[in-house]
Amino acid sequence: MSTKHTHAFQAEVKQILHLVTHSLYSNKEIFLRELVSNASDACDKLRFEALDKNELFEDAPNLEIRLLVDKEKRTLTIRDNGIGMSADEAVAHLGTIAKSGTRDFLANLDESKKGDANLIGQFGVGFYSGYIVADRITVESRRAGLSAGQGVRWISEGTGEFEVEPIDKAERGTDVILHLREGEDEFLQPWKLRAIVGKYSDHISLPILLRKEVWDAEKSAYVTTDEWETINKASALWARPKSEVTQEQYEEFYKTLSHDSQAPLAYTHNRVEGRSEYTQLLYIPVKAPFDLWNRDKKPGVKLYVKRVFIMDDAQELMPAYLRFVRGVIDSADLPLNVSRELLQESRDVRAIREGSTKKVLSMLEALADSDDQADKDKYAAFWKEFGAVLKEGMGEDFQNQERLAKLLRFASTHASENVSLTDYVGRMKEGQEHIYYITADSLAAAQSSPQLEIFRKKGIEVLLMTDRVDEWMLSHLHEFEGKPLQSVAKGAVDLGKLQDEAEKKAAEEAAEAFKPVLEKLKDALKDRAKDVRVTTRLVDSPACIVVEEGDMSAHLARLLKQAGQ
Ligand code: ADP
Ligand code: MG
């Protein structure tokens, strides 16, 4: 009886395999980083499951990763003694893509972007990157806790389908065996493997072992011995002192963590002591991930407790408006068996979240307030990508509202972008008491609004707000440095001291003179307008519509209507 079964890959997997082999080739050595990181994840999972099930360690408590080379067969094997996979898990995890959002992502990916390795990397092509250098991959695995007879062999050429059959496997864990493509023999060279591990996987906290080679004078060549040697530092990067980590190592760690192919915009690494003791290593990416606007997008911070991996994207560690931050938090206080429920209630977690939020804001302030133009440019780039998300913080994080307000940037009638409230206040006219703004669907619509005419004429700056979140944000931003914000499209805009006596007098006289006309207009528009009045805000246009102070702005009314409310 044949026990071999053939399965077809899920359609999305086929698409990804195609993308991987066609567009990641220029950076092919990343396959090793991906497979080593899977091996390391598998060991983390074992360690975690074994917390209350110690027998899962069987008789091999030392978790490790080995790289095995067979020059004759031309195979490179990545072996771990982590959690392993059952037959069902192998079919599910290596034949489908479970991650939510990936389907939509693929559907929306337009042709021009299909070669973008950065985008592809974001949703973790991980395992499939092996096909960049291999034309066949065999995976042999046995899940911890299952018997030796319950192993599984998975084989595929990375085209349409894969085969699965049961095998005996004495040692728990997984072997990923790459049958290298023609011309990829460099990945059989120990020096090459060392170099790649050194570059991408040095921070992996488990030992990565390779057989030792010695010089054989007789053969005048290196020969492989039976002895194993550790080829990485094998200590968690964030646990090392700052002075021992190079910028390049920080950046490579970020890339592994985030699947981003670009270096981060900024990072911060600190050991916090005091009421709560923890280490934080936090990164701000250059580019927004494709799913930043998914409402259920989780913050990208991993939680460790004393170097033991606990969970990915622990939402409790970072407020939602900082969901673009990536990194690691390693707590010395939390219990190892901490659950999501416990995280929500923990005072230690609250302290970590507050501390981490402050660090991220400091990182942003350092860029925004720097005298160095390069930093300022970085902040401008950050604002372009993430500004709209940061604005959410104005309504979510009252504790840091003042700091956040200083980080806001807008377009205005004076500058097309990057105007801070501090800049605005610094340019306020003599006698100006308010910060004026207008909201609209687009910059063009805002700029051509007749409501700006008087402000233009008098040279008073008006902030132009065109982000969807602006209306909502404004309901939480009433003043800045004692200066109230005032919409130019609401009420009878009181220019106060900005208006001279003659102008006031002229306005009063006009109001008097136009009384009969106003009465007629009011009567004619009585079902549609609450009031009709003479205004000083217009210079060229004959009339404009305004909403009453305290009422919903016309722009917000439009947004709500679009949203079907
Ligand atoms: P990701 O690592 O982002 O989940 P991958 O494509 O790298 O995506 O891996 C897919 C899944 O296959 C993993 O989530 C895991 O369940 C399983 N897997 C891959 N490699 C291993 C391994 N060495 N041991 C156990 N499971 C693995
Ligand atoms: Mg992976």
C-alpha cells in the first residue's frame, strides 16, 4: 500500500513561489537567513510549550541548529531540534499561507510592483525562499511528543504540488534539505556559510553549528572533520551591551525581525531598571507596511521574558497609534507562562508600554528637532509615511498629547508641507490670537476656498488639513501653547485685533445698509440656511457657506455621508 500522498499548493503559494524565484534572485543568500530563523522560531516554540510539559525536551534539552553539507549529493541541510511538525502540520504550514491579509495583498498587487522584493518580504515568504537556490526541497520532521514512527517527509520541486509520506525519525525536530540548483555550489562551501551566518544570523540566540574543517597537507586541501563548531555569537542581540553591537548588526537584526529589505529609519536600545526591569530594542521603519491601515493590524513588538520568546506582536506593549514600531521587549519581571489576559492587567506591562511610548516619541523628537538637515529630512520622510497614524495618538494618548502636538506637521497657505504648530505660532501676526485652519478633501480644494480670501489679503497663515483623520484629531486638539485653534469655515470668524477700526466700521455700515437685502435672502432661503449675514471674510467672491460655531464642519458632514452615516 502506498502511503505517499500528493497535494496541490494553494493558489497563493504558487504565486509566491513564482515571485520568490523570479524576483529575489539578486539577493539569494537571504534564503539561509529565512530557514535559520524558522529553525530558531521552532526552538522558541518548543521552549515555550515545554514550560509546563517538560517531557517535550525528550533526551535532548540543548536546543541548536546545525548546517550539514553533502558535496556529493549537492545538498545543504538546515537541522533543528525544535518543535517539529506532524504530517498534518507539514501539509498545512508548508502548503498554504495562513496569514490574513496576504490574499488581499496579492489581489491588489499591481504588475509594476511584483518585482519589489521589499513588499514580498513583508509577509514572510520565509520557507519558500529556499527555492531561490534549490530545485527540490525535502523536509523531514517529527513533532516533539510524537513517537519516532510519526515522522513526516515532505518533498516538492516548488512548482505545482508536493508529496507527503510518513517516515521514522528518531530525533525530534526538522531537517530542511535543499537540493541545490545547477550553479549554486558556493552554498556547499563552509566559508560561504560562515559568512552568511555572520552577516544575517549572528544574533540568533541558539548555537548554529557547522562541521570543522582542517587543512590536510597531504591532500593540500581542507577536509571536513567529525567535530562541530559554533559559528555565530549565539547570544540574543538585545541582551548584549550597546557598545558590543555594531550599527550593521542592529540593522540586520531589524531586517530579520521585520522582513524589511531596507535598513530602519531609527532605533533605540535600552536597559530599563527601576520599578519594572526590561530591555527594549525598538525600530522605526522607513516604509509603511502594506497592511498599516488594516484596523486589526497588530503592533510589531515581540515579547520575551528573560530571553525566552513568549509571543509575537504583543498589542499591550505599544499603543495602537505606534503600530508601525518593530522590535523586541525582554522583561525580567513577568512570569514565563504569561497569558494575553494577564498582559492586559499587568502593572509591569503598563509600565513597559508607557516607557516604550516615551522612547519612541523621544526618537522622533530627536529627528524632528535636530539641527542636522539629514535628520530633519528623515523626520519629513517619516511624517509622509506615518503622520496620519501618529495623529491618532492625539485622541488616544492624553498623557503625551502635548509632545504629540509638537510632532504634528501640516501644509499651510505659507508652505506646502512640514509646518509644525511651533513654526506657525512663531509666524503669527501681531495681535493674532488664534491658530487658523481649514479642512478639505484635497489640498487644491483647501487652497481655492473663498473662506481664505481675507486671510490671504492680510497675510495670515492658515493650516490646510486634508487627511481623513484631521477632523477627528481636531476634536482633541483645542489649543497649542495657549492659542486656541479656530476653523476659518465656522461661525463669524472674529479677526479680533487683526481688524483695524476703519474695517470694523465699514463692516457695521455695510451690515446696516444691506439689512433689507438680507431679510429677503433669509426669507428665500429659510428652509436651507439658518442665517444670512454680511461678512468681512470675502475679498473677491460674492458669497460663501459657513457652518455655525460648534456644528459639524461641511467637510466632516461629507466624510460621514461617504461612510454611509
Ligand atoms: P513564517 O516563519 O513567517 O511563519 P515561513 O514560510 O518561514 O513563514 O514558515 C511557514 C511555517 O512553516 C512556519 O510558521 C512554521 O509553522 C512552519 N515551519 C517552517 N520551518 C519550520 C521548522 N524548521 N520547524 C517547525 N516548523 C516550521
Ligand atoms: Mg519564517
